[in-house]
Amino acid sequence: MSYHNPLTPPRKSATFDDHTLAEIRRAAATGIYDIRGAGTKRKVPHFDDLLFLGASISRYPLEGYREKCDTTVVLGSRFAKKPITLKTPITIAGMSFGALSGNAKEALGRGATIAGTSTTTGDGGMTDEERGHSQTLVYQYLPSRYGMNPKDLRRADAIEVVVGQGAKPGGGGMLLGQKISDRVAHMRNLPKGIDQRSACRHPDWTGPDDLEIKIMELREITDWEKPIYVKVGGARPYYDTALAVKAGADVVVLDGMQGGTAATQDVFIENVGMPTLACIRPAVQALQDLGMHRKVQLIISGGIRSGADVAKALALGADAVAIGTAALVALGDNDPRWEEEYQKLGTTAGAYDDWHEGKDPAGITTQDPELAARLDPVAAGRRLANYLKVMTLEAQTIARACGKNHLHNLEPEDLCALTMEAAAMAQIPLAGTNWYPGKGGY
């Protein structure tokens, strides 16, 4: 005979928690896997686990806003005739028209232009609004080839060859039928209202030698003017970075698993790839081993939220960062003002990630004309510009405190780690020691 003490609350399983049980029931009821947008929701070591060591006696800080701290970055100086110069090392990551509304794409262009940085097309081609409002526009060249044409390649300021994405390295994207409007269908040469899945690999190469040929073709199409980026998801950053350099990339974009996506399988988002923090040092090491660090620029993306994150990524060896999810929040995504409507969709502001359904109350991740009209691209662009300005000022403030007159002068020696995991991933000494896991001695 068993006895349960009524004063002891029932104990739930850590393995079979409420979310896991709900997912099992949902899968059993529907027979389909879960699809969602955004990035991983599991907690992984991140930039919060690193701290800066500000100057005191042993280091000489710079004085407030009176002493200069430069933030400019040049991208694509290896081979391109016309490399890109940005006022801030914070760029806007690729997010497609289709995943986002036309007003959202215009707002991204407006905000990036005010801030003096670049934005990126994403899958599905280049819109006139985006090109018209983006001083510096990077054109993404993806496995799908949706909307790709030589004219737009030449209209762009740089070309980003996408091999992988942090939320789904090795996997293709999705755009469900409810978001394939007449205009999206025309741009992508797809039937209206039919679910679309992008390929997981480019159709015309099987390895880095073919990538080298493709980069050469793109250079010839654009008369060697445009910087060529290669974007990879965070999986094998050392080898992927080395092979991208070998193939002739001017810039390597490395996206960790905290990077978002418009739509893919939840099992992918939560179980494939590596944390952004774990990706940076192997990629930098590859560049250093090839004698290409700072010659081939490294852009880091995936979970960048603040100027502190920017400064930490640059201190670890990156040249710039890219933001996606944070940019959408700055535009107005997941805003509590729409809480009542989010609740009608079965979610809440701050947790809404069903971007693929096209019902976003904020008018950002939708193709519904009435919802999209809620987003004022001029006002949203100003909000994004304000956010980029604050992030840049925050990064400058930290750099000055470390005695640096340029963000690129930040270095690993300026950091310490709070946890063993972060110390091992970032190869940064644990706070109060000169040791990290994997380093000999103590």
C-alpha cells in the first residue's frame, strides 16, 4: 500500500516537463512536426557570460565623449573594387520580402541608411522600396535562386552567398502558402498560395571548389566591383571559414544558433548548430592561421541585442555584427500594445513566433494588406535608427573604458568569463584566474 504525504507537492519530471508533454500530445494528435520562426529558446552560453575588464591603474581609459573612439568598418577590401564603408559595425541581417511585409523591408532600409550601415535582401529577390531606401544594400544569393537576376546583382552594393543559417544549418527555409501573395509569387516565380520550401543546398555545386567557381562567376557579372560575402551557419566554423577564404570570399558571415528564421522545424531550431559564443574563436583562428584576419572580414550574427554584445563579439575577433530579431523588435514586433490580439492568436507579446502564419498584429511578418498597413515605415525606420545609435554608443562607452580609440582595438585580453562553459567556448580566462578549460596549467 502506497502513501502520499499531502504536504509534499507532486514532483514533475525534469525530462518530461510540461512543454515536452504538450509536444508529445500535439504530435500524436496531428501527425506533423511543429513549425515556427525566431531562434532557439533553450538557454545556452552567451555574451552575458563574459565581462569586460575596464581600465584602472594598469590600463589608461579614454575620457568620456571628449576623446575619440572610432566605429567605422570597411567590408570587402580583399578583392572588390568598391569595398563598403560603414559608420557602425552593426549591420542588418538578411530577412526576405515574403517573410516580412513590404513596409517592414522599407523600414529596415530607412533605419539602416540613417544609421550609416547596410541592410540585406534575404531570400526572394530585391524590392524597389528596399533598394530605394537603402544607401547600402547586400543582395543574398541563396540555394533557392528566388528572384535572382543579373540586373539586381549589379544594383546591389555587395553579394552574400548563403550556404547556411544559424537557426537551421544544413536545412532549407519555408514560406507557407498564406504568405505567398500575388507579388511574392511573381517575384519568386511560384504559384500563389502554395507552400514553398527552399533547398538546403545550392543546385550547382557539391563542395568548396564549386563555390570558388560560383564566386568567380559573380565577380565577372558585377565587373569585380561588389564585395562577395559567404554566410555559413555555426556548425564547423574553423573549416567552413577556411574553405570560404580559399574559395575567394571577401567577407565571412557566421551565424550562431541563436539566430532567427522566418519558419523551420522546431526540432531544427533547438537541436542543430552551435551557440554563437562557441563559433567566434574557431573562425578567428582559421583566419589567423591563413594570415587573413582583418584582411577577410568576419561578421558575427545570432542573438546580438546590445552594444555590450557588439563590443564582446569584436573583442573576440569579429569585424562587425548583424542583427535580425532585435531589428524586428525595434520596428515594433512583439510590442505589448498588440497584447490583446496576440492573446487571440494563443500567444503573448514577447513569445509570438508563429511568423509563418502571416497573422502578425504588428504588421511586420505578414503579407496581409490590412495588417501590413499598421506599420508606418518612416516611424519604424526612425525607431531602428535610434536603436542602432544606442548600440553603437554603448559599444563606444565600453571601448573607451578599456582605453581603446577604435572598436576594433578591443581584444580577448579585455575580457573574463563567469562560467566554465563560456570560458572554454570563448577561450577567455575564468574571472580571477588566468586559466580556461583546455588551456594547460592553472
